[in-house]
Amino acid sequence: MPWLVSAFVLITVAGLYGGLVLAPTDYQQGDSYRIIYIHVPSAWMSLFIYVVMAVAGAIGLVWHIKLAEIVAISSASVGASFTFIALVTGSLWGKPMWGTWWVWDARLTSELILLFLYLGVIGLYGAIDDKRTASRAVAILALVGVVNIPIIHYSVIWWNTLHQGPTVTKMDKPSIHVSMLIPLLLMALSFKFFYVIAMLQRARVELLQRERNAQWVKNLISGSK
Amino acid sequence: MIPKLQGIGLSCIRDDRLLFEQLAFEVLSGQILLLEGKNGSGKTSLLRIVCGFRQPDSGEIRWCGDAVNDSQFYAQMAYVGHLDGVKRELSVLENLKIAQSLNATGQYSINEALCKVNLAGYDDVLVQALSAGQKRRLSLARLLITANVLWILDEPFTSLDKQGIALIETLMTEHCANGGMIVLTSHHDIDLNDVDVLRINLS
Amino acid sequence: MSSMQEFFAMGGYAFYVWTSYGLTLIVLLANIIIPVTQRKRFLRSLALKQNRQ
Amino acid sequence: MSLTQAFFAIIRRDLVLALRRRSEIANPLLFFVLVITLFPLGIGAEPRLLQAIAPGVIWVSALLAAMLSLDSLFRSDFDDGSLEQILLSPHPTSVLVLGKIIAHWLVTGLPLLVVAPLLAVFLGMPNNSLGILLLTLLLGTPVLSLIGAIGVALTVGLRRGGMILSLLVLPLYVPVLIFAGNAVQMASSGLPVDAQINILISILLMALVLAPLPVAAALKMSIN
């Protein structure tokens, strides 16, 4: 764990320094483009975590592995957070670029729907009292979601090009300079580390709540007194 | 293949409470397994584990020596639970026909089964017009019209009068004599001649 | 000093850039703090329960 | 008995039940009509405006009507124990469940097609787009039932399943809404819509094949 945290801190500092200080100012967007270093990695993470959640859910569903169930549900809130960050930063970036807080841009719209999917997972888990049953429900839902996400994504892009034309795709730069790309990749890596750390924190709570009657929990309590 | 139902190392945790642990049983053809215990002791949970509705927290159920395989196991078992599993808006006959089409055909026809549970002549009556006891008997008639070796009964005697209870006891004796087996829960102690009754007390 | 100011001004986009980074920081911190406090609180309530028994 | 017999027995059973209950058919239909009548009242009866939003309005209302009707799909079977009996059948649950979904669509989805022309007239849609509207409804509403079934199957055991159901199901309805709504819009301006229709057909086929599996798994989970 300390190892993980220090790696995370190191990479994040490097990524932020590279992104905020070293990378040159964009000639079109000025410094506002620096939001990219959190917006884009968050958007990547939001999808990545959903896939991890579905895979972990499937493993839990098929082999009844408790750890996989816990990883699946612990990922949900972290994934939802990244989705939320991608949305908000997208909007904050959009304001100076488009002059309005919200544009029905393909990526933002997909992120919004993805956020709903995450909220559905979290809501469903919360609504079912028996946590083992709830994990199965979440796994089924995540699998259904993961099959649907490409379809949803595709349909949104299709809809977007139809209604707005290609002018709004400012966010997807055709080519990106290396000095801008490296911090971006560093930040993506940093977010992955963060995901693992945060997910493990949540997983510890989940595990504790599920196994509250197990001997190891009792030992832990007696030990802490 | 000799039908055999086994539970191996079963445990069940419900709402944070350990209901049973390392429970094992074996039921053979012609035997009855009676689950006893006070309310909330896990009788119904155990039945639902046997049905495959619930995953045990450890252990497994075996049918004929193998881990339960749904379609093969379900073709040989029938379940009557707390809920009657009959539709109120359908007639007695319609309900039984559905049951028949969902399962393999049993040794009795619908008419014979209705006679056996004292519901002869009720074919066209809607279920919502039946009394609780009649509904119970209707759901038991389902056991007779479908092919099954194993009966799983959750409190089969509730809402039945003395006659109804005697009726079920006869049906159970007959079923065991024909090589069937039964797992049931009951508050009411069963007293059957010539049937080997195993007991598990869960409290 | 002026380079520092320039850095924080973000070419006139300070509000958007720093709000983005700030919000991200808050959300990410919450993802660590909430489970940690939850865990502590849960352990405390379990300990209380155990003492009562 | 054979699987086909069981499959049709389930469909027949659910149709008979729906006929005896009736309100199950009428409610979503009334809702559909009502919501659409509210739009001109809310935004004004300017014909050009109505015409422009008609495809979207009809499709969004169809989505909501489909969602509203979902609860009846498994509710009564869950409450009276029939669902347990269906799950205990030696036949594959996914096939039996598909039968239930088809019956449900016949009862709640198909009637939408019957009233849609009337509503298209209300909203002043051009005649040439009516055929496409019906076609999209014919292809799209079964998808709504199929995807919705997953949501209900997950929530049927919950006391307050309604809110969460919409959260689970509506995002998954997005592709149908986009392609169907757009097809109708294009058709009203006289443009070809083959692409949208083909996509809708493939979505329908995919949903028919894939959706029953998670529904069966979810029902098994809900029953416990």
C-alpha cells in the first residue's frame, strides 16, 4: 500500500508538472486546453473502470468468488467519480471554447449516459439488502451495460454528427505534440493508480461489513482496543 | 440410477445470522426428510437451497451423486412453497394445464389428480373463488400431474383441515411407496406408517 | 514572481482551469476519505456492540 | 412436454390473463395518448413547431409508456409464486421468459402502433412519414420490452423498485430512441432512412437473442 501511494504521488507530480508547467501553450485554445490533463484521462478511466467492473462481476457470477464481487462494487463509486469529473471538466472546458456550459457534444453526452449507468449500478446495490444477492444483481447489470455501451456510444456519435456537424469536435485534436502527450499519458497512469488505491479502500469497508461476524474481524476489534 | 438427494457441508447465513453450518443429509428413494425447528431457524432457507433458488454459503446439493444440473434435476422434482403458485384469474383446469406444459407429464391425468385432492368438479372454477384450503390442495395436485421423484414441500399442512391433512399424508405415503422421496418442513409432526422418516432439527 | 503569477493566471483561463483541477482534487479526496472514515466508524460501532455483549 | 409447447403455453397464459385484467392493456395506452396531448398544451399549438417535434415526442412518450407498463411483466407472477414454478421447469428459463416478454409486448407494445396514426394526425405529421413511424414502432417497442425486462427482473424483489427501474432502463433505451426518432424525422423531410431501419432491425435481433439470458439470471437472483 505505501508503495502504491508513493508511486501514485510520484507519477502525479511528474504528470502535473509536465502538463501545467512544461507543456507549451496551445496556439488556438490558449492555456484552457490544460484541462485536457484531467478531462481526457478521466474519460478514459470512466470507461476502463466500467469494463473492469463488468469483468470482475462476471468472474464473481460464474465462479462465486467473493473477492471479485467486492472489486466489482467497489469500482462503481470510483468509476462514477471519474465520470463526474470528466463531465464537469468537459463543461468547464467547453465554456471558454463554445461560450456555453453545455453542448450536446458526443463525448459529453456519452459521459452523461455513462454516469446514469453508474448511478444505476450504485442505486441497485444500495436497494438490495442482502449484499450477496446485490452483488449478483450488480454483476448482471454491469454485463448488460458493457454490451450496451458500444451501441450507445456509437448511436450518440451518429446522432451528434447528424445534428451538429463536425465543428464541435475541438476536443479531439488530430495530432498532439509529444510534450503535451507525455504528461497526458502520465496523468492517465496516475489515475489508474488512484483507482486501485481508492478501490482498495472501499473494498476494505465492503469486506468488513460483509464479514462482520468472522473471527478475523473480532480479532481486529480486540486488537485495536 | 437410484435417485438420491444429498446435502454436503451446507451452511447458510441470512441477514448476518448463521442459520446452520456444516449440515449434511442424504435422502434415498422411499424416504421422507422432515425439517423441524422454530420459526426463523432456516427451514425454508434450506428448502430453497435444495430448490436452487438460493446459493448456500458453503457446501453443495447433489442429485444422484452429481452436483445439481438444472434441467435434469428440475425434471425430477416439484416444489410447493408458501405461495401457491397458481393464478387467481385462471380456472383450476387452466392452472393445471400450465403446470403440465411446463413440466414432464406425470402418472396421473388432471381429472384423476383433481379426484385425489377432492377437487373433482371444480375444473372451471376460477381460483379466486376457492378457499385457502382448496387452493392449497390445488397446488398439491400439481405434484401428481407432473413427473417427479422428489417432492419439496414447505409447510404443506397450513390452512388445511383434518381431512385435508389426512389426504396429504396418504398422498405422501403413496408417493414413497412408489419409490419417491420427500423433503418437507412442518410444524405439525407427521405420523406415517411404513415410511422411513428422517429428521433434522435446525434449532 | 511574475512567472508565478503568469502560471496562476493560465493565460486568462484561470477560473476554468483551476476550478477543474480543484474539483477533481475534491472528488478524488472524497473517494479516499469517505471509505476510510466509514471503516473507522464501522469498526467503532462493532467494538461497541462487542463490549455490550 | 416439449419446449415449444411450454413456450406457447406461457404466451397463451399471459394473453388470457391480460384479457381478464384488461386495465393492463388500457393503462399504458391511455398514458401514451395523454402525454402526447399534453405537449401541444404545454408548448402551444403552432403547427410547424408541433410537426418538428412530433417524432421525438411520440418516441419519448412510447419510451415512458413502455417503462410504465414494465412492472406488470413479472409482478403478479412474483407475488403469487408462479415465478418459482416457471424457474423450476426443466425447460430453459430464458426461453420461457422470452415467451412472457413476447406476450407482454403483444399486450402493451402493439396497441401503441394502433393509436400512433391518430397521434401523428394530432401533431400534424406529414403522411409520408406515417409508414416509417409505424415501422420504427414495430421494430423498436419489442426492444423496449426486452431491455426493460432485464430491469424489472433485477428489481421485482424490491419494495421500492419503481424509481430504480427507470434509472436502470432509460439509459439503455437511448440507441432505440436515437435511431427510431431520427428515422421518423428524416422520413418527414423525404430523406431515405434505410440505414436507421437496418440498425433498428439488428438491435432488435440482438436484443431477442441476448436479453433473455440476463433476464433469466436476474429472476433467479430476485427469487432468492
